[in-house]
Amino acid sequence: MKLTGPAETRKRARELRAKMSLPEVILWQALRRKQTGLHFRKQHPAGPYVLDFYCDAAKLCVEVDGEAHSWRLDRDEVRDRWLAEQGVKTVRVLARDVLRDLDAVVTYIVAHAPSDVLRTSPPPVGEDC
């Protein structure tokens, strides 16, 4: 069963794709290169929520938390609990960490994906096998 949302949530997701924060854009560029072996969607509708990034094969949600999230902890807990009930694991990363050490953030995300969904990726251009 694919995780999706009602028309209202899908519309909000489309709007949010055009308004991504700088840390979200930077992380999206890293995730979409698929060097992680995972296929992510950005601003994915899920029930009443819009997930920053979602990998359906891994049932993995990645949320980029900025300063606003420190005031929304109770809402984030409700959302994470709802996602867990759908079989989705939520990984939260700090926006400042994306800006400071993108490679470490991507490694952290991949470490939370089930190993059976990871695909091997070719080495970056210019590196030996």
C-alpha cells in the first residue's frame, strides 16, 4: 500500500515543493543523485501531513528541522506516532547540520534504512572500483 494523502494535502505538497528552505534544497540535491541507493520523493503527501522527504521502499521519512520545530515538539510527536502506525520510520535532521556537514547527514539517513532496500551504487566518476 502506497502512502498518500487526500487532494487537499497533495495540493499543499505541490505548493511546498516550490517553497523549500535552503537546507531542504541542499539535502534534496544530495538525495536525488541516488548515490544513497534509495529513491526519495520531496514534499510527499501522507494522510494529513506533508513529509519533507519520503522513501517508499524503505518506509522512511526524513524531516529537516529548523528552529521552528523547537516550539512544535508536541505536534511533531503526534505526526511521528501517526507515521509509525503506518509503518513509516521518521528520521529528523537539523537544518544547521545539513548546512555544516551534508555528507554526515546523508550517511546518518542511509544508516536508518533497512539494508534489504539499499542498492549498490557505482563509485563517483574518477574513483576506482
